[in-house]
Amino acid sequence: CTGLFIDWNGCTTILTSASLIRDPNDGNKIAENLKVCS
């Protein structure tokens, strides 16, 4: 798995093939809150 770290608005967002993780409330959407903040 490869990915990108995107530093935006004080948080680092990780964009990887794991972005295919689906929103538990709507299987047609990708989960949006995959962030690492420090």
C-alpha cells in the first residue's frame, strides 16, 4: 500500500488505497474522517 500525507488546516490527512474504506452509514461513500492530527 502506498499513500500520500497531505498537511492541511493544521492536520495531516492520509490518502491511501485505504481510502476505499466505506462510510458505515452509507456504503456508497468513502469514510471521510481518516486523519492524523497532532
